Amino acid sequence: MKIKKIHFLNVSLFTTVLSLFFHTILYADNNSPASLYGYHGYLTTPSAYIADGSWRFHYSYLPKGAGPFHKGKSDNWIFTSSLGLFPFMECFFSVYVSPEHEWEVSGRGDTTRSPGVKIKLFNEKKNIPAVSVGVFDPKVGLGDKSRSIANVSSIFIVGSKKVGRSSISIGYGFNAFKSTHARLSDVFGGIDVYFSHFLSLMVDYDGENLNEGLYAHWKGLNMSIAYVGESIPAYRIGYNLNLNHR
């Protein structure tokens, strides 16, 4: 179904071409996993880690029942760009598309925009986890027709600890802005277990569902394939551009 005024397609094409052009001089070796929602973390939950010096582009597909935007009525297509310019802060911006839901204004598929930021409070040490706080979808309009859907609860705090190349995270989310589709509004957590340099198993709990999946990457290209909730298949593909190349 044709979506009215979806300018992100042109932006996505431009950024993809730009990424491939610079790939030979900016090798993306920062391949820590991103979630289905685009932020640095596991399958559906964030970690305390920051993708420092990494510019990432993601596309995720969540079927009915798994995607938060018009949940149960339409699949979700999620287009995300995330940027870690500093070792203590990661910003990301997503566009959600609900292609099967008829918007009351146009009668066509609905879209919404979703900003977010994650800030690290403490660095990880030998016996101390890294700790970060995040604010997502603070229910502010970005354009005259946009509505925040709060795909992640408005405010959360999370701690993460590495064990070798693997990691474990535990956090708590607050639905501070009383969002309609708030997620992570309770205790959540995740773990990844690396099988090799290119492949890891991820399991997380988002306060509602237990999710499991695989994450694979190669030279900046990466993919996650997951079962979300009641064995609902979902996937994400992306590209990581390393801005700290030396």
C-alpha cells in the first residue's frame, strides 16, 4: 500500500549510498548489537552501553501482535538512524509505518516518528556495572501530523556488566508520561552469549514477554532474527559505520 508523504525513503536511499561510498575508508568495526527498535541493546530491551563513534542505520519488521504502533491491527516497519558522537550519549530517531492500518485522515497507512536519547551515568569497572538512563518518545509532536507512540517507556534506568564478550543487563522502566503504548514499564533485562566473533544468542524479557533470537554481523552489516512474545517471528537488518576509524 502506498504511504502518503513518506520522505524517509529518499533519506534512507541517500544515507545507504553515502555509507557504501565511505565503507572502504571507514570500516565499521563497532558491531555490538542493536535491538529491533534501533537502540543499543538486545532484542527489545536496551543495555547501558553506548555505541560511541558509531553511526547506524536499521530496518526492522515486527508482525501484528509484536509491533507497538496499532498493535494487533497492522505489521510495523521501523526505520531507525542512531548516532553515538560521545562516549556518554547515544541519540536515535525512528519512523514507524503501520501499512495495514487506515489512518482516519487519509484512509491510508499511518506513520509516526519516535525520538530518543540514552545517557551513561557510570562507566563499567571490575566489580561495578555500567549504568545509563534513557528517555524515549516524550510525547511531543514532531510535525503537525505526528503523534508519539512511546514505543519504549518514557524513562528507564539500566545496568550492564560484561562477562568476556557477552553481557547481562537489568533495568526498570517508568511510564512517566502515561503513554498509550508504553513498553518496559516494569523490570526488564537481557543477556547475549557469543558463539563466535560473528554470531551470538540473545534472550531478553521486556516486562511482558520473553524473547529469543540470533545476532550476526560481518564488516558492518548485521542482522537479528528473533521470536518475540508468543513465538512471533521478527527481524532487523542494519549497517554500522565506524566514525572512530584510525
